[in-house]
Amino acid sequence: MLAPDSRALLLDALRPPAGARLSRAVALTFTLDLESLLVAPLAFAAQGLRESTDPITVMEGVRHCADRIDVFCQAGQITVPPTQSALLAFVEPMVHQVRRPKPGHLFHPKLWALRFHDETTGETSLRLLVLSRNLTKDRSWDVCLRLDGVIGPRPKADNRPLSDLLRHAMRLAVAPPPPVRQAAIEALAEDLRRAQWELPDRAREMSFHALGVPGACPPRFEGTRHLIISPFCTPGGLGRCAPGGQLALVSRQETLDCLPEETVVGSEAFVVNALAGLPAEGAPPGQEVLHGLHAKVYVVEKGHQARVLLGSANATDAAFGGNVELLVELVGSRAQWGINAVLGPEAGLRGILDPYDRHDATESEPESTALRDLIRDIAAIPLSATVTTDTDSYGIRLTSQEDLPDLPGVRLTAQVHTRRGEAVPLVAGQPAAAVFAGLALADLTPFIVITAEDTTGREQTVVLATLIGDPAHRLDHVLAQQIDTPEKFLRFLLLILGLGTEAAAAVGGGTGGSGAWRAGGAGILELLLNALADRPDQLDDLARLVTRIEASGDSGRLLPAGFPALWRVITAARETMTEAVRA
């Protein structure tokens, strides 16, 4: 159990069952990296698209799934992307910031809840990923439990913490999700209540613990032996999770060094070997290099029984005293699920651990806790980004109804994510008021970078404002900006018609000829006619793109030779079909 060589990729865990497509997905995370979110929808795309890094493919993957994915994260914990990617415009509707559940505590669960539907068989399936990892690029030692199931005939009490957690996330949202999304999340929460999960191998029972959710029952840790794997620990947290008996503890070197010595005395303590994350000889090419412990696992033995809890909660006072967290509890035999199975001499995990040797606690950098808390408090204030228009440009007026928190000696600034380096000061103790002028249409965005800086350091986050007066054609314009060659136009056409990268890769070699007009044996004309007959709505996005390209005067450069004439035939045929239906 917990063998370090049994690595799993998030994209693989999100992949739909064969023949099925994503119906709904809700993710809960503490920290959110927007570029990681940009890639996640590729897991739900056709097989050939999943490994692609092509911007056109990524864009279409996100566009295809954006109305079926919702991601809730702690306000103030959206990391600032290193680049100013225009493609982030397509993830805007997915993101929902969440307020702290109470002062000094955090929204900290890690979860993916998914529903898939197979249109051929009519079957609907569920999947749940309970993780210790955030939706970021972090490459630490983490854990992930994947559960597959179906929707049963009636609600099950053991599943209620899952549905309560999703509903609590919506209640904590800084800006409530639109009604359509709320209804979809509510429907998924009800499906989770009725879920019949396949238990992991040799597990006898399973239950969920949604810590910090009103009415939730915390897990019990009474036992004779305990194993705690947690990157962060406090004396109170360790006492809560190991109230008596023998203790084995796996944590980070710096965490153990900072604990009072008497807290660790009498226990077996371990740290992850610094070289453990390097790929082994003969490992598959491209295997990730892991570094640092981030997994959270608890094993409690009592008699012949062992209980394993894993998920988001660290062994800290905050995790069990007010944070919103999720743990899944599995019950099995001590022989199969006990501490020796995880940490014994023959266990795989034991091979990457070293006994803890206490060092002097290193002097930490000046704490920026106050700045980090300030950033979270600002992110929890609803912000409005009102679009203004000028003769040949746009602007954004950033405002709030509430006063910004005031921390003496701190300088606050805001800048539009798409126009870095143009920071506008914010006045603490007053409502937000900032104006950004001279923006291009593609620069309009609700993603605002907030910076707090003083003599001790600097903290930044991305906040999601409510975009008011958003031009209806903004996303079409962003899409059109990515289509700057005939080859990219044809690749987008193939993607929008549901083909994979194998077909898209066949497009190339100029603006004409069989290479441009044929893909995998199916001509573009045949593909368009099939879509016209069976899936006419698929042509709407293509129609808007063609209209925008023609209006720009660039159709001769961007559209393949002969395509405008072909498109006029398709458009005329669709109009005739529409009139016939109306008649």
C-alpha cells in the first residue's frame, strides 16, 4: 500500500470511461494555478488530443468543456501566471473564489467529483478523486484515491458529507455561481448522495469526513498504534490525531525540527530521502521528478482492524479546528491495511524514507503571514470590472462596495492580468477604485492581479472580478487571434467537428492541395455536410469565426483557397434547412 512506484497522473485519473463523455465536473482546491486548469479539460477530450500542447487544441478542449466544469478555490490563492496567455479567457466561467470559513482558517479540500454519460448505452457513471494535491504544477509526493461508481436508487447516509461539501462551497463563494451552474452542481451533489462506490481492494467499509462543514462529524482516532504522514504538524494536531499509543510520524525535516523536542520523543520519525523523487533506472521517459512531502495519510490500528484516512487535512490545529477539509476513511484488516503494510521493512514506502535526525531549527525568512492574510481578505471582497469604450480602445473601471482592509505600511496595487507592468495604486481603508485605459478587446478580462508589499516582503494573487458590459464577441475575437494561418484554421475546423490530433496533423503544407483539404480520408466537404445533417449546432462557432475573419479583410490570407466558396454553399444549405423546419 502507498507504493511510491505506483504513480498516477491527474489527467489519466480524469479520463472518461471508454465510450463515455463528461457530463459534469466539480473540483475543490486550496491553491489554483490557472495554466494547470487550462490543461485539465484535455483529459475529457478525444484520445488523440490528450497529450497535445498545441494552443489551438488546448483552446478547443477548454471551450468544449467550459460549461460543464466548476472549480472552487480559496480566495487569495490563485497564483499569478508567469505568462499573459489570452487563452485564460476561456476558463473564466469555471472559476469560483471561496471565502474563509471563519477567521484564521481556510478552504482547503482537494477533490474532483465527476459524472460521465455514455450516449450509446445510456449508462451514467460517477467518479471521485480524493487528493492531497492542489490544482497546480507542484510535483511533490502526494496521494490520490480514485473511486468509481454508479447512481443508486436512493440516498446513502455515508455519502452525505460529499453533497454537503459541494453545497457549502457554493455558500462560501465570493460571487454566487450563475443559476444554471448552481442547478448543475446541485444535481451532481444529489447524484453523489445516491452513489454506489466500488470499494478499493480488500476494504471492508468506507466513509467520508467533510471537516469544517456545518453538522459534520469529525473522525475518531482512538487506537493502540498510529501512523501520521503529514508535511505540516503542530503539537495540538498530533495530539488530536494520535491521542494515545505508539506513534510513527513521517513529515518534512523543517517541520520536525520546529516541533518541541518532547513532541517527537518516543515516536518513530522519518523524512523522505532527498533523492527519492528521481526516476529509477529504466523508468519510462519523461517520468516526473518529485520533491518534498505533501501527502496526508493517517493509519489507526485497534485490535485486528486498521482504519486508513487520507485527503487534504494536515496534522495541525487549524485543519481539525475550523478549516474546510475532506478525508476519506477506509476500514480493513490490520494485516492488509495496518502500519506494517505501509511502513514495514518490506513496504515500498519504507524504501524512500530515512530516520529523522534532529537539526537546529533554521532561522526562517521574515514572515509575510500578515501580507498573505491581507491578500486573502482583499480577494474575499466582491469586485466589479466595468468595461468602458473609447473611440478605438476599451477600458476597465475596477470598483468595490466594501472598503479594502487597511494594514499600516503596506502598498496595494492592481493590474489587469493581460497588461502586466501597468499597476494602479489602491487606497487601503476605502472602496477599490482603479481605472485601466487603452486596452485592446483581447485585453479585457475579469482576472486582476493584486499585489501587497511592505518592508518584509511582497505577496500577489489573481482575483476574479465580475465583468460588467463584457462585449458579446470578446471570446470570438480571442479565438480569431489564435487562427493566424490557413493550417490553423483547418486544424480548428477538424477539432470543432470532433476529430483528434491525428486528423489535425494531416493538415499542412500550404493553403491548397490534397494535404490541406483531406484528413484521414474524409474530405472537408464531407465533414461539413455530415455536421450540417447530424450536428448543425457544431457549425455555429465556425460561422462566427469565418464572419470575423472576413470582416477583418484577412480572408485571403487566413482562409484556405476555395474555402469561402465552399462555405457559402454550406451556409445556403443550412438556411434552406432552417426555413424548411419553420415551414
